Amino acid sequence: MVVEIKNLVKRYNDFLAVDNVSLNIGEGEIYGLLGPNGAGKTTTINTLIGLIKADNGEINIHGRNINKYSDEVKREIGIVPQEIAIYDELTAMENVTFFARLYGLRDGLLKERVKEALDFTGLWDRRNDISRKFSGGMKRRLNIACSIAHHPKLIIMDEPTVGIDPQSRNHILESVRELNRKGSTIIYTSHYMEEVEELCNKIAIMDHGKVIADGTKDELKNMVSVEDRVEIELSAVNYTVVDNVKKVTGVKDCIADNGRLRVSSHKDSKNLSRIIDCIVNADLEIIAMNIEKPTLETVFLTLTGRTLRD
């Protein structure tokens, strides 16, 4: 296990920011922490990297307690903070060089890793430019370059795509995938549902300082999905086909609505082919069909009773 968090608690006076959070993150995972602003994601991350001290609980990284083996553990972590952490008056190359030196890189290896990091983030051609002249997206990419030059085994990315253009966002998302393919375990926090759903193979949903659900995307969706739904647009709809579809094993309801059939079935009924047979036998033409699947948005709304950005 790369990361083990056990019963983590962090308070700020009377405010309970992290409430008995426990997480296990395996090697090679892209692990998503999903939740709205104020959910406790960043506080959990800051405790994980030793930036703030927990009031209670235990954190182990690669089996080592972060309080006992702080220096050794930190050398294996790359951090992409929510707030951009670069020096505006330094060039891109000077920034990456500075942070790489903090991790002990020197001489030929230092130059090799700096070039590699800038190449990876698409900034090598801008290596001699002062970073304050960069766009927001380029600064975010430089942030990543500074965090990966030492080849960390664990990379923590806290809201790395906030406030950037679509091109830079796509570049960062592809960079996350590539870093993972190269062997890094990644913790990725975001309040963008679509990013987490696209990137992560394991996800924890946080709200009000607690982990309210965790697992794979399918496991989370199965938690709230109690029925299968399909919408079928037809050349015509009549009550005979509605009645016949209702008789199909597993169908809970069938509603005719403006040239469409809306069919709900008990979960995992696997009866779509029989529903289609009813339509074909009624000499009706299928124009379009949409199988409705639950999303992470559905999961979050069901578990919390509010949308992610409320």
C-alpha cells in the first residue's frame, strides 16, 4: 500500500475540517479526492505531506510513518499545490532547477532531469523566459515540472486545472495519465466531476470533512443505482406496445412521452433485447435509443442531497 490514512482528524478551533478520514491508496492508482470547496480535501493533503499537523490519526507512506520518517518520505513525493508555487522573476529553467536541487539533484543528473521535466510539460522552448510572462495554464504546467524532476513515486495534485484554458487543461490531464503510465501513483483532488471520472480508477467523495463514499467508479455508481433506464425514440407510439413492454420480465414501468418510450427496469434485468423485440413485433421503427447510466454527479447528489458546486 502506498498511502494509509487512519482516522485522521484536524480541527481549527471549533471547526472540524477533517473528521476521522481513513483511506488506502494502492501502488499505480490514480486516486481521486472529489468534493466541493471546503470539503476537507486540501486539509487532508496538507496533513499528508506534513505541512500541517493532525490532531489525531496516523499516516503511513510506503509503510513508513510520516512523523517518524519525515525526511525520507518527503523525498519520494511530488507536490502540485492548489496555489501556483513558482518564482515569477526566475525563468522556467531556473524554477525547475531550484526545486530539483531541494531534492538533492546535482551536476549532470540535475541538468538531465530539468530538461526532461520541461520537455514533458511542453515548456522546453520557453525555458529561458521569465515565468511571470507565462499564461495561467503555462504556470500550472511549470508547477508540474517543478514537482516531477526528482522522479517521485507519489505525486499529489491539488486542483491542478483551476482557472486555466481548455488547451492547458487537456495537456495537464494527459500529463497525469502519462506520469501514471511511467509508474507514479497519483492523488488527484478536484471539484470537477468530469476530470475525476475521466482520470481516476479509485475515488473518495468528501463532504463536510468526511469520506462519505469510496471505491471504483462502478462501485460508487452501484451504490445509488437501483434501476436501469432506457429511452427509445420511435416512428410512432401506441398503447399496445406500451402494454407489451410492461409485460417483459424485469420491467418496472413504461411511459409513452412525445414519441418516446421511457422504460425503467429492475437493476441488471438484462432485458433490452426483449424490449426491442416488442417494438419490432409491433412494426415500429426505432429512430434513436439512449441507455441512461448513473454518473458521479448522480452519486454525489444522492449521497449529499446537493450538487457539487452548491
